[in-house]
Amino acid sequence: MEPITLTTDRLLLRPLEPADAQAVYAACQDPEIPRWTSVPSPYALANATDFIGRICVEGWRDDTLFNFGVFTRATGDLVGSMGLLRLGRLPAPDHQAELGYWTAEEQRGKGYTVEAARAACDWAFETLAVERIEWYAEAGNEGSRAVALRLGFVMEGTIRAKIIKEGTRRDAWSGSLLPSDWGRPTASAYLPYGR
């Protein structure tokens, strides 16, 4: 798939470019980002360059990972990174994706991450025909959980030993968002347990 750009009232979601490497590197110096995400620690400029120039490019090319840099429309400042990982094997995906994100420290608390994630999830439902979006975060990541809840994700519980971090397995919180949670139809029927 060719990379695309999404806009919201306050934000521009676009593929990261080589010129963004310094801003991504600077944002990822905040210890909270590697603490709660899979971002390497310590985070070097080479990590940002590889993420932008290889990982993001290959994801769009292979239709497996759709990563956006999130920027303010007014000033062009980096807000964070927002990605959708397509789950299932191509060329026959099972219409599921996983949402992941991080937000630069100075941009937190402004509602930007919810706004960007709403646009990304809407695009996934509309364009990718996704029928289930999953969210995971290490148990204790209250900020990420708050974003997911504001988006309408239904919390499904704690998954034991889901995340490996620094050689240690850690529990994860999980949730999901279905098109029907937003009043949208889906191609596949859904029969909840017990009904």
C-alpha cells in the first residue's frame, strides 16, 4: 500500500521522513517511552534512522505495519508515533490489527493521542476493512489505558507474561475495539458468548 496522510482538526498523521529522525530521537530520550513501549533503551539517533528508513518503509510496502508520525497542524511539532500492525498472514488477512502509540512528553495531556488514534482506527475500519483492533500495554501503563478507554476500547483483562522486557516476562492489559463499538457495520457477523 502506498503511504497516506490523515488529518484531524489539530493534527497531521503522515509517514515519518528522514528529516524527522532528530525529533523522534529527542522524544525517545524521555525514559517513560522505553519504559512502557518496545522502543530500545538507550535510544540512539541510529535507532530513529532505522525505524524511519527501514521499519516504517517496509511496513507500508508489505502492508503489515502502517506507522504514522503525528504532528501538530499549527506548528508542525512532533506529537508522537501511531501504528497499526496488521494481524494474520497476508495475502489473506483476518481483518484484525493492533494499535500502538507513544507521545512526546511535552505533548501529553492535550488529547492529541486520542485524536490521532481515532483517525487511525477510523481509517483501519474504513480502508483496511479491519473488524477488530487490539490494544496491549504493560500492566500499570495508566496513560496508555486512559487513551484506549477514551477511544471506546473494551478492556478484556490481564494477559499473563505477554510482554518480554529486558529478559523478563511481564503481564499486559488488553482491550479491543470493534466497528460496532462505534456504531459501524462489519462484513462478518459477531455472536457474543452466551447469546
